[in-house]
Amino acid sequence: MLKLENVTLLYAPNRGIQEASLSVEPGEVIGVVGGNGVGKSTLLGLIAAALVPQYGRVTLSLAGIGGRVRRLQSDIGIGYRRHVGYLTESAPVYGELTVKHYLAFRARLHGVGLFRLRRRLNEAMLRCGLQPHKKELLGRLSLGLQRRVALAEALLSAPAVLVLDDPFVGIDAAQRSTIANVIREVSTRSHVFISGHDPLLLKACCTRFVLIENARIVADDLDADTAMNRLLPEPLRKETEA
């Protein structure tokens, strides 16, 4: 289980995230939705341990040897981070490396041992449709292909927590269903969090939705239709309800 308890990180009044509490089981795909600037990326960064909360804590509970439970806290040591895959909004890459060499380099940074390296690389590239491009330089790839490389990187460590900040941006229509299938497959063993701007793609992937307004979680168990309706502008919402 992944648990957030009163997690707070504010940059200014109503900017960031405040007193966020949430419990997520493995197998859930959580859509994080809300307007621009309400705190979605801040919440995802905290879950990914890329940001440190001012207050509260993020805890990941994992089954250990002999049935014992290990509890890892996001702001203490690197134990938590080793179990996180994170696709950021910008997804930086090294343009002078080939796809395969870049992913191998990142896998080693994620702590993937040499024994597992080849299998993890092949699995990630196959899932993201990158096998035909493995010898190409990243700097010569399209934005969509670079995003797929960044997604493959997020999958390398077989993460218990997968955080995807707008994973479909720059991805052509033919590849979006493939990426959605990858997300559903990974969710069978991971806690998955997704933000994005395409309601239909989010609806196809997510099991429930968290709605953020003014830096606070105002609902954490919305179904797809309710979440999408809450995001509509007021005139369209009234028209839909009528």
C-alpha cells in the first residue's frame, strides 16, 4: 500500500499541495485531475520522491521475506526511490546516446544489476515499441519517440510506484492505445498515478480519480464520468446535467 498522510508542500498560498491524504492499493491506476496550476505536478513529484514535503509523509509498504512488511518513507534515504518509476512532464534525455545505451545507463543508475540488465532493457523497449530504434541517437528522434524512451526508462526498475506526468503528450494516435495497454499491464503489480489533458485516454486507463482544487484534494474516489464532468466549465456542466 502507498499512503499519503497530510502531505504539504506550498510555494505560495494555494500554490503547491496542502494536507493531502490518500491510500492506494497495488493494482489501482489513479488519475490525478484538476485545472491548470492547482497542484497536480506537485502531488506527483511528492509521490515520486522528487520533492520533499514540508509536513506529512509518504509511505510505501512492501511485503518482505517471511511475510514481514517493509515500510519505506519517501524523504528518508534512497530505499523508497529505488521502487519508483517517474516520467516527468519534460522527460529530459541525452541526445548524444543511442536509445539502448541511454536506457542501459539509466538502468544502472536505478540500481538494476548486471544480471537483470539485458532482460529489463529488452522488456522495456519491447513494451514501448523501441526495438526498431534502439541504435538511433536520442537527439535525432521525434518528441513522441523521446517520450516513449522516457516511459521505457520509468519501467526499467519494475517499479512498485509508477508516476506518469502527462504520458501521452507528443504520442501519435497509433501509439496511444499501446501506451494505455502498457499502463494497464504494469498496474497489476504497481501503484500507478497519471495526470494528463485527454479525458478519453485517462478514462481508458484509470480505475479511480483524484480531483485537486486550490492545492487540496477535494475528492479521491471519483469514477471516470463524474471526474470528467467536474472538469467541465460551468455552462457545459449545466448543459450536460440537463
